[in-house]
Amino acid sequence: MEVYRHGIEKDWRDKIQRGDILASPSGLRVVRRVKYTKDGFIYGIVLSILRCSWTRRPYTTVTRSDLGNRGFLPTGAKASLRATIDQQLDREIGANEKSRRLYCWDVVGIIS
């Protein structure tokens, strides 16, 4: 096992799970969903949005390579994701745009 500075494993991205709390330059972020390639490797993760964009979606996807490039690091902490807003966001991720009931302004700044 190769280790980065501060004792963080080099392959930490392969161990990401739903509910993990990651540190980023913009603050703490909770992993809402993990997306995999056909080969079973992590492709990317889904996070709640920090600011509204033109899409108005309440979530964003960060690819595996962007996790490292954008300075994300594991904290070792985990969120329960049991709050009502967490359940609503879970339903929205991957839902049809026409059936959207939750928007970016509903989740900006939420960490559970």
C-alpha cells in the first residue's frame, strides 16, 4: 500500500461509499451516490450542489480523476443520510428532469 503525506492511502478513491464525508477546498462534502464503470471501478461520485447553476439540479457528479485533481481527501467520517432532505435528494439523483421536485436552492449548503 502506497501512502500520501498525512497517512492517506493512494487508492482511497476505490474505497469510497455512500455517506462518506470528504474534505474539499470548498468544505466538507457528503457522498450521495457512487457510480461504477462496467469493470466495477469507481467512475465518480454524486454530491449535493454547493451553488445553483443553470441546470438547477440539486446534485453534481465528480469524476474519479477530478477527486484528486480538485483536492478532495477522505475524512474517515460518515453521515447517516436519514433526514427527509437526504431521502428526497436520493430520489432526485438520476430522476427524469420532468419529474424533478427538488432544486438546487433546496439543498445548497446542506450537510447531513
